[in-house]
Amino acid sequence: MTNLIEIKGVTHAYKTPLGPLPVLDNLDIAVPEGEFCAVVGPSGCGKSTLTRLIAGLMKPDKGEVWLHGELVKGPRKTVGMAFQNPVLLEWRTILHNVILPLEIVAPSMPKKDREARAHELLTLVGLEGFEDKRPSELSGGMRQRASLCRAIVHKPDVLIMDEPFGALDAFTREDLWQTMHQLREKEPFTCVLITHDLRESVFLGDQVIVLSGRPATTQYVLDVQYPGERVLDGLYTPECSDMLHTLRDQIRIAQGRAGEDAA
């Protein structure tokens, strides 16, 4: 399978008044085309920095980032992004929030085609009938659904998600996990998900990459072998329990707590 994303020997540090703060150290990651890669690790280990590097919003001090066999040198139109805060524009309706990327990357696209595309996605995520509402009129979960639609409306090759469900309640979060699988079936894309939720990483991911403590490198890669169809009940099977146990052990190692018992 061809790798759509390749992170090769990436090292990066931030400049601070006290000197360089190393964040990533000789990081190597490969994500095959069409796969869902979840990235977990201790707080502050550089997960969000990784997303900015993939999106071309910043350049590494050393190493290379490749997308579709091309070296990333700047922001790319073929990348969609979704964050914990949906950042929807209150002065635009939900429909016009969703079509915003098309106005930027496909300005010649007829208005009716843009709106048809947005309607298609909003219906897919259960927001049919809310197209003319303002963001403040929707619940947190509904706003996040709209944000997901906006992130993929222009059919990006890569979707980057930086803890998009972290601020939601447990029930809404699990509902959106299932929505993500529905989106993948209808709208194939390669995804990198940053998360602190190990259950989320196993339920959504084809592979889970555990980053070490800062400066982060690739500590462990789990190939997810989900038991049957991706339904929530599968998380309570022995197979998923074993995977989650392995990931918890790896997180303790990354945090320098390898000898401690699980909480």
C-alpha cells in the first residue's frame, strides 16, 4: 500500500527566551493512503506541532514531510483540518460556514454546486434542516458535525483532526465516532487524529502511534485489529481490552512511569 504521508527524521525545537525547547526528535511516521492514523502521547510531547508540520503551516528544523510523493514546503489546499473548537463564523449560516473552503480553493465553482455539496454532507451527518441556523443556535455536538463537514467539503486528500471531540460529553463523543465511520464510507480520505482518548484511538484508528515524552520520537506503533464491524460494543471485547492495556502501558513508559500499576 502506498504511503500518502511520510514523516522522515523530523526534528524541531521552539525558540524561547531560555534557549531552544526541543519538541520532536528524529521522528519517523508513515501513513498509507486511505488509512486512519491516531496519534497519542503525553501532554506537551509535540502532537499539535506534528499536525502543523503535515499541513505545511510550519517547517521542521531537520528532516522532511512528504504528501503524495511531494515535499511539503508550505500550506496545501489538499489538507482539511478540524479542531477541538469548531471556530464557526457566527455571521454566516451553517450552510455558508461549510462552503467557506470552496470559496477559497474553488472560487470558480458555481454557487449552486457549492451549496449542493454542503447540503450533501450536512444530510450525511444528520444536520439536514439546520442549514440556515447560526452556530449559536446549535449544540456543541452539532457544531462539531458542521465543522467536520467544512473540513472535508473540498474533498481533501488528508484530514487532520486535533482533539476534535475532546470538549464534548461522553455520549456525544461516541455518537461522533460513529459519524466518522459513516463519513469514511462515503467520503474516503486519509486521516491523522490527535487524541488523548485511547478508546477513541482504537475505535477510529487503523493504526495508533504512541509518541514518547518530549522531545518526541515514535515509541510504539499498534496495528489495530478490531473485532468485526466497528461498533461501540466491540470496545468491550477481550481483543480491544488487550489493545487498550498495551496502549496504557506505552503511555506510562512515555511518561516515565513504567513501573507503576495501572490506576
